[in-house]
Amino acid sequence: MPKPVQPAALVRFLLIFAALIFLFLFLIVPLFAVFSEALKKGILVYIESVEDADALSAIRLTLLVAAISVSLNTIFGIATAWAITKFEFRGKNLLITLIDLPFAVSPVISGLIFVLLFGAQGILGPWLEAHDIKIIFAVPGMVLATVFVTFPFVVRELIPVMLAQGKQEEETALSLGAGGLQTFLRVTLPNIKWGLLYGVILCNARAMGEFGAVSVVSGHIRGMTNTIPLHVEILYNEYNFVAAFAVASILAVLAIITLIIKSLSEWKTKRLLEAAEEEQ
Amino acid sequence: MAKRLAKKSIIPGFGLTMGYTLVYLSLIVLIPLSLIFYKTASLSWKEYWDVVTDPRVIASYRLTFGASFVASVINAVFGTLIAWVLVRYDFIGKRLVDGIVDLPFALPTAVAGIALTSVYSDNGWIGKFLAPLGIKVAFTPLGVIVALTFIGFPFVVRTIQPVLQDLDHQLEEAAFSLGASRLQTFVRVLFPPLLPALLTGFALAFARALGEYGSVIFISGNMPMVTEVTPLLIVTKLEQYDYAGATAIASVVLIASFILLFIINCLQWVSGRRYFIG
Amino acid sequence: MKRLLMLLVSLSLVAGISGCGPSSGSGKNEVELLNVSYDPTREFYQDFNRQFAAYWKKKTGETVTIKQSHGGSGQQSRSVQDGLDADVVTLALSYDIDAIAKKGLISQDWQKRLPENSSPYTSAIVFLVRKGNPKGIKDWDDLVKPGISVITPNPKTSGGARWNYLAAWGYALKKNKGDQAKARDFVTRLYRNVPVLDSGARGATTTFVERGIGDVLLAWENEALLSQKEFGKDKFEIVYPSQSILAEPPVAVVDKVVDRHGTRKVAQAYLDYLYSDEGQEIAAKHFYRPRSPKVAAKYASQFPKIDLFTIDEVFGGWEKAQKTHFADGGIFDQIYQKK
């Protein structure tokens, strides 16, 4: 690894300082607010709220919905970023813009469109009812809404990375006789792994935290179709402030766990690289 | 058919990936979104016009688009800074900082809204120091900007970070050793390859801010004509079981953000091209 | 990375399959009910469901499991209209059940099927003030005085807030011998004193309690008592105005759903049980005013007597009140748009 250009210590200090001040005001103080509310009545009440059967079932459901949505969007993200960055075709900007759209749709509307499609008064509603298929107010509907809301994350994360990589490496591999899949796994994937990882992490965080859209399609049945954010909302609305924040802090903790996994994998690849260099 | 759209390339998989993209995009996004227009179509033109040009709705567009724009500009500036600091410098607690960047996505928006309000209201940890200066954050448009900055924050950082990580240090070193100043190096050498990612981050943060509901309603105070955001008016319509009115307002936001995003994406592609191909 | 991806994919497949499977494996002697309710009723129904299940088991030998769903009253109503399989609905205002009835899921005369307008328990709109009542707020007239800051949620998004608004309107109307213009002026002045319109009752309580904004919070009596319990009696006092509106949260069996599930008998019994002494007692324990005189007498100290008027008397029912006051372009909107 070549040494990066190091600006004078002062500039560096100022930049770090400015970044930390911003983070402090916008992220760290609110985060502390969440934990201080959660622990207001002591650690025992905190543990009690988190161990509540409904809370546990909400955690399970959240993990399930997030796992399905993230994997669907990851597959989509890789395929689409490949199509967009490795080929020239007309209407590319239009396609990218359409992919971005779910972000601009208000969460309430994101839920509502699925209700309009699959709900009892919706277009497919009567047919679904006749065949006894439940989509809305059940897990499939919640997955759909989450997939919709987190749709652009992985693709959008990959496009700039793949763009920056260019396509010479793939072309070289292919002209040397490597197969398409082989080229992807051996050449492309290692190059885009950081982008992919960030995309998956963001997608996952958002999938677990989504409230508005999921709220519309969930039906809020306790212990069955309540995700963590919905459970938090209900606790809050029934004047159970401490429990609400305790359960919310679980989401923060889950986010931090994904971070640790990310750091570990970063560290591990770094070590592997170093080991490879030493061997040489 | 799909093959003819693309210029000849030796890279395989265009038909497969493009076909899959289009099918998935249609099923998950386009067909459901078209229902907004389907439902809106039950209104006559006059009804539609009356709903979307109501003075209160117009005031809410102004707030929503204005606050979203300001918030995403703030995020673009500080997001770049933070991505830079995280990638290029080492300092104590860096890993932790790196981790909490994603926090705004993980926290349910309502919790974020309540936490921000409690921090920025006149008796809150930060609001306490701002109040004597005459700065009111909670329950004013400023509060809306704070909430929208919060929820869109990870976008810019996370789009710039991977590009910066992959960027070759040699370029900067070369520029540096050829006598370019630090600022010149940044503007001429580093900025161009970062621009597409920066624009992506900006566009995403902006789009996300336009639709945000959960966190904003707690900090905005929801005063008609002053601090009502457009998504709140959509919810108001739903409360009256007026689905068509709700989708009518949603359609306006959707079309406006589609146009804005399209422009940003074109810019991004142009800027990316100039650097990579030109 | 690859392995992680494989893991995710296989996980999602498993989840997809198990998620789609039918959830009802009920045997002959088991029956399931879904009660779709509004926000702060969870603890009440938790207690009530336990008692009812025991009662039903003893009476019929059947094991009944009651699932609960809680959310904003309007949103819950929309979910039921859109296909949420509620056997019974227990919402905050009859307008929200009327909306379900309009879709043909509940018979139009639902409100006459059970005693007392189908609302087994009631509440009233009261004032929550800070300890010692520093601004000396005694009645509605004190709320429109200059310099008083009133916290109440936005009636356009919160069902509870509509009760607050109508209570103020009704008071002014009665005081001014039915003069609508004066009532309107009174309510306009009241909302001039409102610095923040939260989207729900709970948000308004937070604004008042945690943010320290406002001199008085308009709230349902049961929620005022709940917040007193949560935040401490030494911090807030409840003031009972001379007159208030009788908040009647209604309940109904969803005909279409119970007929499909074959649960009409138990659903009906569930609602009837709300009117029994046991049911009334649980309601009173959770700060709802019981209808039964016997139980009411027992809890008389908890619920001071106030002069209560109903929405039907003063406004001719929810349908009409909603249209005049809260629909787009209605009086509430006019108050804010004129300036």
C-alpha cells in the first residue's frame, strides 16, 4: 500500500474536528437521548421490556423480513448494476431514475399502493380472497413493502463503484478465455466488494427500521405482524415510554452489530492481503 | 430485441441482467406505483386541480422541497467531509464513528423524531443553548431541516466512501509532487472522480427527504401553512377516507421528484463520462 | 461473501415458505378472535381478554385466544376495510366504524345492536395542568385568554383531537345559547393559543410533559390519568371543566368476518361481556368511565361528576360533525386559512 498524501497536521485536525462536531450534534446526541430514555427506570426495566414475548416476536419478524428483502434486493442490485455500467444503451438515465423513485415516495403511499393492489377493495383483492391467499396484513405484504422501500440501496451503491472501476479488467479476463460467470466471480466481485457491503448494510439498516410503509400493510397484530418499529410505536402510544425506547435501542444495537461484522471482515481481508504479500 | 439496444460488447450477460432488471423493476416498483395514477384518475381534472393547488398544499410543497434541498446540501458538504476523514485519517474511535453513520436508517423514524425533538426543543440538551440566542429549532421549519438532514445523512457518506477507498493515491501524489497546492489537488484531481458519487448521494438524500413523514411530524409542530409537510397532508386525506385525494397529492410529488432526479442523474452521467472516458 | 449470500438466499427461501403457510391450526375446542382496537387500550384489553377467556372456557369448554391489534383509530378502520380480518372492532369514534359499515362489512344499524350506543365505557375531555395550576385554569373560558398556551393534537390526523375540538365548541355553544358564530369565534381564539399541533394524542402529551411547552393539555380523562400514573402525581394535576363532551368509544362485531370464520357467537359474547360487571370493573380500573351504575358508584372517587353532553345532542352525530368541521375546507381549515 502506497502511503497517502498527508496534509499538514493542522488541516487534518480541523477536518476531523469539523466532522466530529457535525456527527456529535446530529447523531451522537440523539443516540444518547434514546439510550438515556431507555434506561430511565434502570437496567432491570430495560431488560424486562426487551424480553417481553411481544418484543421478542417483533425482533424475530424484523430479522426475517429484513433477511428476505435484503437478499432479493442484493441479487437485483448486482444484476442491474452490471447491466447499467458494463453496457451502453439508450434510456439509461431513465432506468436509473425509475430505480430511484421508491425513495421519493412517501412511506405512507408506499404502503398504500400495495393495499390498493392487494387489499379487499383493491384490484387483485377479490381474486386473492377467492383463492384464500393472504398478502396484505401478513408477512408477504410486509416483505413487499420493505423491498419497495429499500429497493434502490444496493444498485445505487454499486453503480458509482463499478463506474469508477471501468470494464477493462473484465474485458481482459474475457479475452483471455474466462467464462462470464467466472469473470464476474473472480474479477468483478472482488473489485466491488466494499460497495456491495455498504449497500447491503444500508439496505439492511433501512429494512429493519422502516415504519411508515410497513405500518400500512401490517395490520399491527401483536405478536404476529408487528415489527420492531411498529412495536415501538405502540408502546409509545400506550404511555409506555421507557419500553418504547428500550425496544428502539435494540435497533441501534443491531446496527452496531452489523458494523462489527463489517469491521471484522475488513480486518480479515486486510490480514489475508498482508499474508499474501509476505509470501511473495 | 434487448441485444440490439446495446452497442456490441464482449462482456456477456446483457440480455439476462437487463431482462431480470426490467421484470423485477416492473413488478416491485412500476406496477404498484402506477396505482397512484389509477386511483387519482377517479377524480375529474377540476377536482384534481383543486386538490393539488389548495393554498395549504402549495405551502406544504414549498416547505417540503425547500427544506429537503437545504438538508441535502448540508449532507453533501458534511457527508463528503466525513467520508474523507473516515477513509483517509486514523483517529481514536474511528470505527465507532463509522458505525453510527448508518444509525439514521436503523432507528425507526418516529424514534428519531422524538429523540431529535427532545434534544432540540427549548429545554433539550442542545436547544437549551440555542434558545438564549433566539434560535428556535423544534416546531419551526428549521426543525424540519434538522430532521431531514438526520434521515438523509448516511447516503452521501456511504456513496462516496467506496469510491474514495478505491481511488488511487498515486494520482494525488503525482499532482502533489508536480507542485499543485492542496486545494488544487482536491479540486482538480480528487473532485472529478468523486462527483458522480456525490451527486448520487445528493439525489438519494433529496428524494428520501421529500417523502419523509415519521420523524418530521414530531419536530415540525404541524402548524397549517407554516410547518405542515406534504406527506402529512396525504395522511390527513387518508384520515378522511379520501384515497383519491391522497394519491392526487402523491402524484404531484412523484412527478416533481421524478423530473428532479432525472436531471440529477443526467448530470451525474455526464460528469462521470467526462472523467472516465474523456 | 459468497457464503454469506448463499446463506441469505437459503434463509429467505425457508422464510418465504414458512411465512406463507396457514397459521390457523385450531382444533374443535379452540377458537381465535382478532380484536382491532385503537391506541392506548392495550393494557385494558390484555386484562379483559384474560378474564373473558376464563369465563368462556367455564361456560362453553372452548379455549378462546384473542389476538390484539392497536393503532390510530382511523388507520385501523382503513385496515379493516382493506381486508384485515377483524372479528370485532373497538375504536375511538363511531365515524370510523361507520366507514367500515359503508363498505358493507358491518350492518348499517350496528350502533343500535348493543346498549348505550354500542359504547360500553366512556371518557370525558379534561385539562391536564402543571403542578399547582400556576395559570389558574379552571374552565374553558380560561383557555382563550391571551398568554395561555394550549396543547392539543391536530384534529385532521387524530380522532381523539376531534373530541377536544368538539368539547370546546359544545361548551361555547351552550354558553352562548346556541349561537354558532360565537362558538366559532371561541374555538378560533382557542386555536390561536395552540403553538404546536401534534399528529396524535401521545405526541401532544410528550410535547406538554417532556418538552415543557404549554400551560394546559386537552386530553381524554383516561389518558390524563395514565400520564399522571406514568409521569408522577406530583408533577401534574387534572382540572375538570364545568362542562365537557362525553367521549363514547364504540365497539362492533364485523359481520362479514365472523360469518366467514364462524365466530359470531363468541364475538358477540366477547362484546356482551364488556357490559358485564366484570368487564365494567376492568374498564374502570383502566380509567374508563363505566356505564354500569353499580360499578360507577364503586369508582365514584376516581371519576368526579361533570356535566357531559353527547355528540348526538349537540352536533347531530359524527357524520355531520365530521363534514362541517373536519372535512377539507371545513371550519377547522377555515380557522387556519383566514388568518
